[in-house]
Amino acid sequence: MAEKKLKFNTKAIHGGQTPDKAYGAVMPPIYQTSTYAQTTPGGHQGYEYSRSNNPTRAALERAVASIENGNFGLAFASGLAAIDAVVKLLQPGDEVISTNDLYGGSYRLFKKVFEHYGIKFHFIDMQDCETIGGYVNENTKLIWVETPTNPMMNIIDIKGVSKIAREHKLLLAVDNTFATPFLQTPLDLGADIVMHSATKYLGGHSDVVLGVLVVNDKRLADRLYFIQNASGAICGPMDSFLVLRGIKTLHVRMQRHCENGKAIARFLEDHDKIEKVYWPGLESHPNHHVAKTQMNDFGGMISFVIEGNRYEDAVRIVERLKIFTLAESLGGVESLAGHPASMTHASIPKAEREKSGIVDALIRLSVGIEDVNDLIEDLRQAIA
Ligand SMILES: *Cc1c(COP(=O)(O)O)cnc(C)c1O
């Protein structure tokens, strides 16, 4: 496809898109319909029923495929519905090797839903990808990678993992929600499936819940399309439209998220009340060398630990923030702050979560695209 040669900023706006055939609408219309008229049984224009296919959803699916440098996109009701479809490629007895510092909802879906269906999951630290080989046996079918991880911002070497996946003929899926294709394109690094919670950066405005998958292989796309249609966890046309609109500004938003992220990471690193800062762009980050090779920049997600590691200090700081909103989720234009120990990761026992670094005084920021000096002042007054 000639389109693959276009630069990212052009693909974000035009990738997979042509003016609508009916009236030349530049933005794809919201085809709010469940069904489509047929002239004779089976005589239709490619659309029969909106669970199977819908023109607005199809426009979004082409757009995400384009920005991820993939051939096929599939859109779902949520990020978790997209992950659900990937695991449904497997059968009872199959095994999955997954990163351990994982989005809580992904962990819950794997452990509390799919383990009941006889699928086994190994959650391991993949910062040294050579350890993966030790968990591979004849039942292993899938490697699940999240990078950067949530909330510790560990970076997993996608190319390194893909070499191992290839060697053992395993599928490799990468949750690219934190990085977005502006920062890294896992299919180019050897992944078979890219997954997004488009709820976050792709949508970008905290107004929609949606998930996507992108693949290159036609047979894999067909199997996933079968599951998408058979299980039915599709997204509606209005939500598809909102994410499509979000994607058109992804590159400008990400550029500012990265700039603001860098300034805030440096501010926190220099602050004498802050013990640790986790942002993959810092030289002090343990996987900075991997981040530098596979990412174009380092994003707006930052975690940090308050000196003394007191639970109450972290709670007081997130309560005192005025511009940063205390809320779950991430990736919107507005800045958010969260306290993993009491919010997203509260269900994980303290000893367990501390093993992966989620201590009591860890705060996670989703740095938005407001004026960076205002954001820094807000942090300064809250930490003081
Ligand atoms: C939010 C999120 C998900 C789940 O997506 P939903 O759209 O909330 O279902 C999966 N992975 C990561 C990294 C996320 O941040």
C-alpha cells in the first residue's frame, strides 16, 4: 500500500479515509443504523447488519490500521473487549505468558475469567526477555506484552520478545495504549497483534470507551473478525466517530504530552521531597536504553514516590492538586493524578504490589496538554 509511505502526521488525518461516497462529507457520517436495505436477498453494498459491519466503524478500523502500520483494524466496545477477543483465539489447555506489571483489568480478565475456561497464565518480569524462554512449553500459544507498563513505566524490548515468539511459533500481542503509534509501532518490531484502549490517548478527550486491535496477517484478521462478529462486543457508530476524530489530532496532542512530561519529570527529579521518578526518558530510568531504541519520544505518563514513603503524604498531595484532577484513566487532554495503592491497585495485597514497586507513596500522573508552568506550579504547591 502506497499509504504506508506517508508520514505519521499525514496518516493520522488521512489514513484509510476518503470523502463519503453519498455526499462527499469530509468526516465520515455517523451511520446510526442497525440494518441496511437489500435489493434482492444478499444484494447489498457490503453492509447487512451493524454487528457484522458498519461504515463509521469501518472508517475507524481503517484509520487505526493505517497509523499502526498494519493491514487490518478491528474495533470493540472497550479495550477489555478487544483483549477478550484475542484470548478467544485460544483453547482450554493453552498457556499464555504475560508481563507482570499489567493493567489491572487485563489481569482480572485473564485470571478471573479465562482461567475458569482452562487457559493458564504466567505473569513474569520481562525486563530481561531471555527469562521468557523458561516458561515456554508445548501448550504455550501467546505472549502478552504491555510497554510501558502501568504504573511502573517498565519498558519491554518488543523486538527481543518477538524473536523468542518467532522461535517458538507463538503469537505476540502488545498493548500499545500507553505509548500510542506516535511513539512506537509494535507490528514493525515483530508483534502479530497490537491492542489499544482507545479510551485513552487515541480518543484523547475522556469522552468515550472503546478498544481496537490491528494485525497484518489476513488469516489472523479473519479469525478475529469471526470472534468480533460471533461474540458481538462491537462499538457503536457514535463512539467510532469520536475516536476517529480524536486520532486526527493524536500527533499534535502527543507532541505536547511528551514536552510537558519531560519538563515535569525533570522538575520532580530535582525536587528534594521526591525520592524516585519513573519516566522512560530519564537517564536514571532502568530501561532508558531500550526506550531510546524502540520509542520516538517518552510520553506523558509519570510515576513518582514521595520521600519517606508515607501513605498519608501521597493522599494529601493528590487531594491538594487543583489543575490535576484526582481520577482513574489517562491519556486525555486534561491532567490527571492517581494513587495506585488506594485506587487502581487497591485490590492487590500490599506485599504483592510492593514487589513490583507500587509502594504506599507512589503517585501516577497522566500529564495533559495544559500550560506546563501551571502544571508545575500546581505540583509545587501540592508537594510543599
Ligand atoms: C484502560 C486500559 C485498558 C482497558 O481498556 P478499557 O477501554 O478501559 O476497557 C487496557 N490496557 C491499558 C494499558 C489501559 O490503560
